[in-house]
Amino acid sequence: MSEERDNNQLPELQSPEQIRWDILRPYLLDPREDYPEPYTMLEYNGVPFSKVGGLAAISGQKKNGKSFVLTQLMAAILGSGTDRTASFLPGLKVPDRTIEYLRNIRKNDKYLPKVLYVDTEMEKLSSAKVLRRVHWLCDWDMKYPNDRFAVLWLKNMPKGDNTKPHRKRYELIKLAIDAIQPDVVFIDGLRDLLRSINDEESGTQILDELGSLAEERNMSIWCALHQNPSRKNDEDDAKMRGWIGTELGNKVSDTLVSIKTKTPNGVTFTVKQQDARDKDLDDWKFEITNDAGNLGVPRIINSGSNLPSKSKEQVTCDDTSLIREWIEQAKGMYEWPMDRQTIKKTVFCEIGGVKNKDKQQADLMAAINLHYLEESTLKKNGYPMLQPPEDLPF
């Protein structure tokens, strides 16, 4: 009888002090533990920024190049390691340790980062130009979607929906994140996810939700927000707009500012890091070039130096009849389809004798545009491989 009572005894109750410590324990830092360095999605000249699991901001006066800066960041993430990206965005890339980390958590040793770009401000054509600029800088087909990059255009919300437009945009962004599973999200127009830039309640809610999303999904989320109007075009003369701008500045790990400068020699843009939690970045300066025709693509013209270097002269392709002849010859020499780097090495370097990498790139793009090369159904590292058609066009 006594044993039965012992077995049925209630467990010993915790004291209020023990309960308090149990609640606090997960949030207390332990000096004996080695906490790892955070991973970042980007680095410039070896200095890391854009923390994985955190928020970052891009700001500037209206029409001062913010979307061009976002284009550079997206292309650096998506095209890191390619010749064209390295040529146009020297020093800007994904850290090698981050690629290894992503491949480890995705359990895929060939994994490459994905990007979601959300535009709430520009017209559809302007957003499409951002998409095509990124494709061009990554050396992707300009007319073929790539499953590593998605653009969500949310300027106009349908009428008649009971959901407020700012909440509808946010719900669509979350839906896109679930579908695409990106590693980085760029929101070009944070203001349009709020009722008002001075609405503390909706501002706090959206920043808390974005911060939680970034941490839970191991993403980096960039938010673009205009600066207050300023007479001087200087990054220290104006802060980000409204209450949301102040709070965003408090939440992010990095804030980049784009500054436009007009001179008799043309227009240039400077990217400065206004705020950073860790080591400061060098400034970089860029110009808009006609390398992609009327599209206009950004090229960094200095790399951590105060003295801008001259932009490279535009490289044109070889005689198209020669390009056709080289590909015709390569049809019987190599196993097809091939990735673009292999085509440049074999067709244009080995057969055509073209040693200049920019020239090889120009020849490759000419071959694609003339339909001497077409995409196959096979992919390598997420990119469609190329092959010549059975009969080459004249």
C-alpha cells in the first residue's frame, strides 16, 4: 500500500525562481561558448555585408540610381564567378564560405543562390528593364526565364479586393517567398507595404514580420526607401523618410546610399555605406554604359579607389560568317550540348583563336542572336546548355 502511494506521488513542483530561470535560459549568452561569425550574402573588396538572416537598406534621393544599385547587388549574387559579372562589377561577389553554407543547408553540392526582386514603384517596362539588365550582367539569355531569379511587379493592386493594397502586397510577397524559396529578397519600395511612412503600428508590424521571415528562412532582405528631400545631394544631409525610415535604420545591418553626380563629362553614381554594424565598405563609383545597347547597364569604374579608372571600350564581335564557320566546324569535333564557358574555350578560343575574353563573350552573344546556337533542354548549374541547330541559318 505504501509503495502504491509512492508511485502515485505528484512530481515535485518547481519554485518560482526555477521557473524564471527556465524561461530566461535560452536568451542568456554563455562566455564559454564560441559563437560563429555570421554569414553574409555579399562582399566588396573582401569586406562582407548583407547578413544572412537579417535586413539591409538602400536609400537615396529620387532618381539617384537606387534601382541600378539593386541591379548590381542582384547580378553580383546571381552571376558571381562569371566573366561578365567580374568585368562589370569588380570586387562585388558572394563570399565563398556563404556558397558552401548554402549548399550545406540545401543539401545540394551544386546549389547557387536564388533572388526575388519585388517592385512596387516603377512602371512595368522599367521593372522589365531591371530584369533584363540582371540577365545581361549574368550572361543569361535575355528572353529566357531563369529559375534562380524572379521579379514580382506589385505597383498596381486590383480594385474590389477587401484587403488593403499595402497588406495585399505583403501577402503576395510571402506567397512568392514560399513558392520560390529565395536566398535574398529585394523590396524596391518599402513604403508601399505600409499605410503611411509615419504609421508606427503598421511600420513596426512590417519590420518585425520581415525580420522574422529573414531569420526563419535564412534569407537576406533588402528594403529600398527614399531619403527626405534635400537641397544638397549628400548622404549625410538627408535621412530615410518618415518614422519607418528611422526604425528601418535601427533594424538593418547595413545601409547603402546612392548619390548621383552630373559633370560636363557625364553622369556618375557613387555608392556609400551610411551605416554598418561591422567593418565599413569602400565606396564604389559606377556609370551607365551602352554595352547592352539602349538597355543601359551599370559598370563599376573604380574599385575601392578614389580615382576612377576609364571604362573599357565596347568590344564588338568578329565577322559573323567566321563565327558561323567556327560553329559548323565544332559540330563534328565536340560533344553537344555545352555550357557557355566551354563554348568560349573550344569554339572561339581553340578553333577561332580568340584569346580576349570580352571578344569571346561578344562572339557568343552574336551566335545566340543569329540562332547559330540554341538552348537545349539540359541544364548545368541552373543554366540551359547550348547546341547548334541541325542546319545553321545563313
